[in-house]
Amino acid sequence: MSEMEFFFPEDHLKRTSPEETKILSLTAEPYEDGRRLRVNIEISPFEKRPNLEVKLIDSQNNEISLADFVEPMTFKLEFTMHLRAEPVEGPLELETKLFYPDGPQAEPVKISFEIPSQ
């Protein structure tokens, strides 16, 4: 009979309260097709699971894509955003908000980047 392995979170991590929970890093890397974006987010280890809103905005302040995460299980998220609309020329901005429905809300984290021309 084979042995079953389980995944348990690292117990030695110092978990942060909702007031101290924040986004530690945010990166975005466009796929070669210019229609998708690989996004990586790292959050401080939390006691209570937060919510996240990730929004992609073009240079004319048009929303290109939006993703909401309700109480993610992990501190590190990696996902693909699909661009719903063709962005106008110029830099794009990825804005991520970390919040709790009953408060508090951390300051949004923003990064700017450009999608290479095809």
C-alpha cells in the first residue's frame, strides 16, 4: 500500500494581522501573443485571508482587464490575465488592491509596463 502525502503550510511563518497585511511584490510579463499577461503577486503571510482586485488600465484610463480574488488560500499567486480590449498605444498600468470587506484596506500597488509591438 502506498503512502499518501499531504501539503501543510509552513508553520514557522510570522502571520500578519489584517492591518499589517500588504502586497510584497507585483510583477507582470506579457505573453508573446500580446493578448495575455502573466501576473505574479506575493502577499505577506496573513492570519485572515484578504481579497484582491487586479485591474489593467491603458494610457487613456480605459479598463482592459479585471480579476477579483476572494480570500485566496496562498501568499503567492500566479495567473494569466486576458486582455478583453485592444489597448491604445502607450504604457499600461497594473493596479492591485488588497482589502478586507469589513476593513482595513492597504494602499494600492501599481506597476507600469508596455506590451511589445507584434
